[in-house]
Amino acid sequence: GALGFEVVMQFIFALATVFLIFLFFKKSKRFPKFYIIFLIVNAIFVIIDTLMISSLSFPAEIKDAMQEVIDEGYGQLGRAIISGIIWIWYMKVSKRVKLTFIE
């Protein structure tokens, strides 16, 4: 369940990243919009992934190791939200973005 979801999402993120790189170097006006969507979906994925892992029960032998994984997930969530807020704000208000992505 959780592992399959994560594998599928990582594949989708890899494809989305290639698409974003293409739009970026083409200087497409669609890049800022798709990048904002990517950032939002990434934050939502990290939330769902962390909640899914947190909801699983683990044997006592690996419980401590899995708690470290869960704690790292919360760290990733914080980074995804903070970087998402910064980059979304930049994409929306930057004159440089508006002048670069005009095609």
C-alpha cells in the first residue's frame, strides 16, 4: 500500500521534473504556473506520505528506526511548506519571472 503509493508518486515527480526542466529552458510562460502546481502537489504528497508511515504499526525491533524515518518526514514537510511558500511568492511577484517566461 504505502510503498506502492510512494513508488508511483516518485515516478510521477520524476516525469514532472523533466517536463518542468523542458518548460524552464524553453522559457515558456507556462513554467511558473506548472512549477507552483508542482510545489503544492509536493507538499500534499509529503503530508500524505508522512501520515501513512505514521499510521503503520512496527515491531519493537525496528520501532526506533522507524520513528527516525517519521521524524525526518516531518522535517521534509516543514521544508516543503517553507520552500513552497517562498518559491510560489517569488513566481507570483517577481518582475524577472514575468520578463523571462514570456513565450
